[in-house]
Amino acid sequence: MAAAPAPASGRSLSLCLAAAGIVKALSIAAFTLAWTHSIEKIEWQEDWRVGAQGLELVQARVKGSGAGMEPPADARLADGWFQWQPRRAAMPEVVLANSGAAGEWRLCTDGRCRTLSEIFGFRIGSNVSTMSACDP
């Protein structure tokens, strides 16, 4: 099920999450997506903004490196995290796959993190989930 397109006006947008045919709209303008790398078991985090052009990746962080997860050359080590600002255009949709090998995607806002299963109210498992900006 596709989320409604983002409005062209100045109205506020929501983050829409879709999985297993269910769509949840969250009234948030920014969030952190967190997960554990399935092989290295190292924490990753990405800060995102919800905007009229879609989802904008603002900053990325990783606690270490290895197995195809080396931080880019411009990453800086701060507070135990390699941190950098990815340079990419806003994306209309972000697809989240889950192998089940390292736990679930977690969405963090206002200092609180919840798994996608907690947000949806049922076990997501290996179902593909999508994120997009939408008109609430």
C-alpha cells in the first residue's frame, strides 16, 4: 500500500511507515533510524528529516568498521562514533529489508527508540517495510 504523496503546500508532513499492507503515519519532522549490522554486530544510526521533497538523510554514524561497512574518508570520530554527512538528494521512499539476523530496525524520536514491530503492533519479522513523507 503506497503512502499518500507529500503536499505541495506549506502544510506539515508526517512520516509514513508501510509493512504487510498496513500504513502508520507518525507526526514527526525528524527521526533517527537505528539498527545493528547483521555480521559485525555493530550499531548504525542515521538522522533523517521529513520534507516536501521526501526523506532527507542528514547524518550517519557507525560504532566501528568492517565487513563492507567502512565509514567514508570524510567521517570523523566523535564520542565513539564515526560520523559524517551523506551528500544525496532527498528520497521519495526508503525501503527497509530485514534478514532477521541482527534484530529489528528501530525508530528514535524525542529520546525514545521503538522497533518497527512496536510501532505497528505486530511482529514485522522479515517483511519489507518502507518509509516515506506523507500528508497526514
